[in-house]
Amino acid sequence: MTTRRHIIAGAASLATPFLWNTSARAADPYPSKVITIVVPQAPGGANDVIGRALAQRLSAA
């Protein structure tokens, strides 16, 4: 009997987040406006190159 209760409780706890996230599905996709990435190092450095590569991948997503 307790095994059956554990299975039902587990299934209910797994299903709850999917049933209660209707507001997340109805919301506008994030971000809804342009985001500016600021790299506080000199242009052409390693941090700048990584920041530019990251910005390209984020804009494609």
C-alpha cells in the first residue's frame, strides 16, 4: 500500500510544475528588448574576442 502511495505522490510531484507554469508559457519571449553586452577590457584582447563570440552565439539563439 505504501509503495502505491509513493508512486502516486511521486507522479503528482513531477506533474505539478508542468500544470502550474501556464503563465510562463503565456509570457513574451525573454528578452523582449535589445541587451547590450559591455566588455570592460581593451579591444582586441582575449576577453574582447570571447565577448564577441558569446554575443554572436546569443544573438543566434
